[in-house]
Amino acid sequence: MKLGGRRLQERLIVSNLGLLIGMIVLFSVASPGFLSVRGIIVIQLTLVPILLLAVGETFVLMARSFDLSIGSIYILTSVFTALFASQLGPVAILVGPATGAIFGLMNGMVFKFGRIPSFIATLATMIIYQGVAQIVVTGQYYLFATEESFRAIAISFVASVIPLMMVWAMILTVFFIFVALKTKFGRVVYSIGANYEATRFSGINVMKYQLAAFAISGFLAGVAGGLAAAQQGGASALPYPILLPAVAAATIAGTPITGGVVIIAIYLTTDRRVVQLIK
């Protein structure tokens, strides 16, 4: 990324941080319940899927691609997780990440082997995954997953105010930021986006790294979907407006992935909470 572009993104992150602080102060005064324990918990529960999807999307952006299907993967993996929760109990939480990684890898294969632009390829798979979710829940508006051991993975609390699913999300976020910044994999993925041809001519298997980036995106969308099923006690195939804020957080924060994606995700989540309070 050029220096001017990086500086612009840094300014956007700083300005959003300032807006976030101002918004919190303003609405804490205007609405006493905004920063109540319940209010803080609601913000965290809303933040988790946006943050996880944004982190995954950033890897795809780093690899010079785009993934529009993360919202549908989130929905489909939550449906699959809820479907198996009664048989597998807490182990069902692994269904989301596993199936999500597969769907993400399929996205990459359609993109690379089909020689279709990633925007178009994932637009198609977005529709397909949403349709599969509808088929799975045919005849049922909602798939219930009320087993306490399964739900405890998401709705247990740390220090009475931090949902366990928020802890999982932050652990994964820190881990993947480390992967992006401190490992060979992260450096290669970033080099693909910075100079695709130079990376390819250096002898690096670009396809392998791009497929891995899509798999990571699907994996994190699957983690979010699984946690959502546990938190909500089930899943629905109805569309959920998560794609836009997740993509916005990844795009504004830019590449390589840094703590900026966390700031932008928190800002967008808080903004949604403010809109809900206004309504």
C-alpha cells in the first residue's frame, strides 16, 4: 500500500476513534442506560460477529480478492451448528468453523479454478449459501439449540460483564493479527496484494495462499455463526444485515491487518446501538 493511502487510513482510524469516544460520552449523558451493564453486554454481543467477519475479510483483501459471501456463510454455519447441537452438545460449536472453512475454500476454488473475479464468484456463492440455509430449515422458522452445555460456550460471563463469546473473539483476533504481521504466511499474503506479479514471478505458489485466505475468512465466519447459534439458542435462515458493517470495518482499517480493525468494528457496532436507542 502506498504511503499516502496508509496515512489516509490512519487518519480515518483516528477520526473514527475520536467519533467513538465522543459518541460514547454524548449518549452516556443523553441515555443513562447506554453504558449500563446490560448496554455494554449488548454492544459486545453485537460486536463479536462483525469483528470476526471483518478480520477474515481483511485476509482476503490482503490477498487481492474480495469475499461477499461471509454474511451467508455466517447464517449457514449457524444453521448447521444448531442442527447438530442436540446430538453433539458443546462439541457442535466446532461444526461452524469446520463447515465455514470448507465454504471459504470453495469460494477460493470457484475464484481461481473458474477464473471468475472474486467479487462475482462470491456474489454467486452468497446466493447459493443463503439458499442452502433456506433448504435446511424448510418447514421450520427457527432451529432451536437450547442445550445448556452448548449455550454456555457463548453466554457464560467473565467478571459478570464480559460474555465468553467476546473472549473467544478477542483471542482469535489477536492470534490472526499476529499471523498477519509476524509470520511468513502473513507477509506472503500481504505481498500478493501489494504486488501480485512480483510475488508470482518470485516462485511463490500464489494460488495456495489465496485459497488459504478464503479458508480463513470462511473459518472466522463459521466461528461467528457457531457462537451466534449458542448465544441465541438456535438459528434462522433469515438474512442478517452483517455483511456491510464487516466489509466496511475491513476496508476502512485497511491492510495489513492491525488493531485498527477492532476500533472500526467497535465504532460501527456502537453506531448501530445508538440507532437502536434513537428508534
